[in-house]
Amino acid sequence: MSAPETMLPQVQTQQPKAHLIGYLTEQPLHPGTGQALGAIDQPVAREGGSNIPVIPGSSHKGSIKHAIIGSQDDVKEKERKPHPYAGLFGDTDAEGGVLFSDIRLILLPIRSSVGSYKWATCPYLLERLSRDLKRSGHGCSFEVPAVPDGKVLTKGETGDRIYLEELTFTIAGAVDETIR
């Protein structure tokens, strides 16, 4: 026999707040895996299915935590003072109040014969961005373009071809204004 509904506790659920943050690195960035294959070089952290470089959420969270709270590694445990934002990040006894996802690639600078570099992306990365925007409640204001293999969409480039790195691509048209 089950309890009447009026006797069950009322659980109020609240939609979590989600924010998307964009990062632009101004210096070379090497998101290593922490597993050295040689004396110096470490493999770059990559997504499992796509092999695209990624910065793991744990590294993202750790760097933000360090920037806000700082390091207390050199302070004896009994002398450590609690930081007012420590609850956001959690500790060994409790989970934090903030979740960090992986930092995923959207744009990549690629050497070009026109100017020093061009920002490049692909439909796969734009589709993923669109899903993330919708899931986080922000909505997506652009349609992911269909781009034939070996062709590119450009912003303001003229001519038939564009040279990116050592590859030649045929220009198929202009990028839609909503993506720019």
C-alpha cells in the first residue's frame, strides 16, 4: 500500500543556470594529457570520438579555482582558512556547486595565402555549438550551412580558390551573416 500523494514530500526542482563562456588564447596552448611519451613532449588531450583537441573540464575547473581561491599547498592544514567561494568548487568531502564542461574548439586559426591567417571551422563544430546553445537555454540564431567536400564558405574573399595551410579549396560562396 502506498502513501497518499498529500503525505509525500513536495520536491521543488529548479532549472540549473547555464552559461557558455568563450575563450580566445593569445599565446600557444598545449592541453596535455599528463602522460609523457618522451622526455619533453606530452600528447595533446583529444575528444574520444572525433580526435579534436579539447581542454578537459577538470583542468578548466582547476584553473578557475586556482585563479579565484589561489593555492594553499604551502599552508599547514590546521592553519588554512576557509575561502568564501570554496563551496563553489567542492573538496574531498563535498561536491561543488558549479559544473565545468570541457572547453571545446569552435574556431581555429589557419595560415592563409590571403593575410597571415583565417579563422576556420566546420559544420560539425557549428552543429555542436548550436546544440550547446539550445541546451543551455540561449537559443541558436544561425542555421548550420551545408558545405560540399573540398569547398569553403568565406567572408569577403574573391576569386575561385583559397589556400589554407598547404591545401587548396574552391570557394562555394559567402558565409551567412548570422554566423559571422
